[in-house]
Amino acid sequence: MKPPIGNPEKFREVVKNIAMKHRTNPVTAEGLPKLGTAILVNIINKAGLFPTRNFRTGVFEGAEKISGETLAEKYLDKKKSIEESCWGCMITCARYSRVGKSPFSGEGGGPEYETIWAFGAQTGTDNLEAIIKANNLCNQLGLDTISMGNTIGALMELVELGKIPKEKLRGLRVEWGSPDAIVELTWRTAYRSGIGDDLAEGSWRLANKYGAPEVSMTVRKQELPAYDPRGAQGHGLAYATSNRGGCHLRAYMISPEVLGVPMLVDRFKTEGKAALVKEFQDVFGVIDSMVVCKFSSFAIWDQEYADIIAAVTGWDFTKEEVHTVGERIYNAERAFNVLSFGDGEEYDTLPKRLLEEPMPEGPSKGHVVRLHEMLPEYYKLRGWIKGRPTRAKLEELGLKWVADRLEEEGLLPG
């Protein structure tokens, strides 16, 4: 049976309002429907935070060749893309690509922006057909494209540094910009063949095994996605404090720092970023719990999410409660991490390259992530001590039982 709606009349009114906002927003009404997430390739590259050759720089000379515009012009099946889109979606950002007669022929859903980056700029590859092939292999073999491409980029740097024995590569030329390498290494990873057995463990274990841990671009051992935070300070803080490790979707600070949604802030400043990151993390926690697409957040925010929850449930639910619920979620997640592996201040960090090596070129030249300027304020706003929730904060959020559990394990700060 269909679940009953608490207030049907209010529900219709709210849905109409949300639909109008999505149909008049340039991101959800124009950019994403036309080019999908791949619209970001040229945007992020021009801003100088498109991670290239394992985050050595933020500018990729081959960006145009792998852009959303090129994808749409040469390989996109528009009719199939619509069919691939989520049911009832107003945005329809899904892509479906076909590559004809080619060493990389094939078809399938995507590739998305993150995938294009991971197999493209991250590995120095500007061959879009090979990127599409690698994406299709990941879809078929059950691999995450961000982690796969990121890890291949780490391997390429390790090879360049002379850290990988030649016999491990079994004759494969693993070098920046090799379209054959990204496809073959994806296959080898799925079947744990040769060096693929190491790649399958992810870049953190790969880099540590071969004596160069600094080559792994990870947070909490999870590979970072397609934004170099040296060009977006708040996004760097969001990476560092993400409860699930390297992730752009715990707090997508690219929205305010680059895209100007809901407002444009100075991406190179650290002032005010702690509060903005916390707000995004809390609201995104609620969006995930609602099981709705985060792309909706380009057009709506806390008030609209509160309205739809109230209409569906019949509760008197306010936008303030959206933030309270989100804060409860984020604190519960962090407490889970503390209990699982002792999460805390030492994990709220970034790879040394991003903290110590200034961006060498482009619009973000000269910048590093000034995490030390943002983290203390973030902890203060969260009510945490050294990256761990306090009893006072947990009890304020109705999580006394969580505080008791942390105290039993000797993990409660303060």
C-alpha cells in the first residue's frame, strides 16, 4: 500500500513550491539536465582546483577533451540518458554513453563528473573513450570509480618514484596519461591480478606497503574525490571532519565557495567556514535520512525540507528542528567512529601535500589548506573536545545512552 500523507493539501502545496524552485534554478533546471554532473569539469578546472596527477596541481591541460560538453557532443545517447534518470525526477542529470568502433568500444550509464576526474585528470589521461570504458568496467565489476581512479593515480606516482618492482606490472606501461593503463588496471583490480591485488586494497595500504605513505590522497583511509581543497578552504575542513572519510557529500562546500549556492563566499578565506561546514553537515545528514537527492539542495534548503517532512508526517516540524536532527545524526556518527576505532583529533586532518605544498599554478596558486585556522572554531561550535563529542553535547541532543557507552569504554572527553 502507499504510505498515507499526514496533510495531503499541505503536501500538494509544498511539492508545487519545491518544483517551482527547481524549475527556475539555473543549476537544477539548466546545467544538470543539459550536461549532467560533468558540467563541473571545465568549471572546477578553470577555478584551479581540478586535482591533477595525484593532486600535484589543480589545473589539467586536457580538461576540455574530457569535459561534459565533449561528452554530450560525441558520446551521449540523449534518449537513453532520460530513461536512465531517476523515476519522476525533474532534474534528469543521468548520462548514458556509447563508444563505437574503438579499442574502448562499449556503452553504459555515466560517466559522472567524479569518474571523469578519477580516470582523467587524476591519472593525467585525456582520452574520454578510455575513461568511459573504465567507468563501464567499474559498473560491471562492482568497483567504486572514485577510489579506483584515485588509487591508480597513486600507483602512477609510486611507479614514477621507482617504488614498484617492474615484475609486479607484468609488462604493463604504467605512466601518466596512459589510456591503456587505466582500463587494464581496473580489470586487474577486480580480479586481484598482479599489481591489482595491491590496488584492490586501496591507495592507503598500497602507498604504505611500498614505502611512500604521503602518496595516498585519503582521509580516514578513504580516497579523496575531485576537488583540491587548496582552492577551497571550507571544502578542506569538510574533508577533514567527514565521518565517513574522504567524501565531498558530507558537506558540499563547492556550492558556496565556487558555484555561489546559496551565496558566494571567498573560497580562500577561513573566517566563517567552520560554521558553514557545520550547517552543511547537519542539513545533509537530514537529506540523507529523508532519502532524497542532494542535488535538490541547489534549489532548496532547511525551510523546504522542514515543510515536506511536516506535510508528509503531519508533525509540527520546523527548520530549526532540521538542524537539531542533523546535529544529532552527526554526533551519533562521530560517537560510532570513536567506539569503532578511536576517532578524534588525529583523524581530522588531510594529506601533507594539501597542508604543506602550495598549489604550484593556476588561479589557486600559492595556497595550502589552513586547517589549523578552522578546526578549533569547528570543535567549539560542535561542542567537542579534540574531535570527540562531550557528555554535555550528547545529552543536549537526547543521546545520554551514547554518552554512557562512551564513558564505559573510557572514550568520553573532558
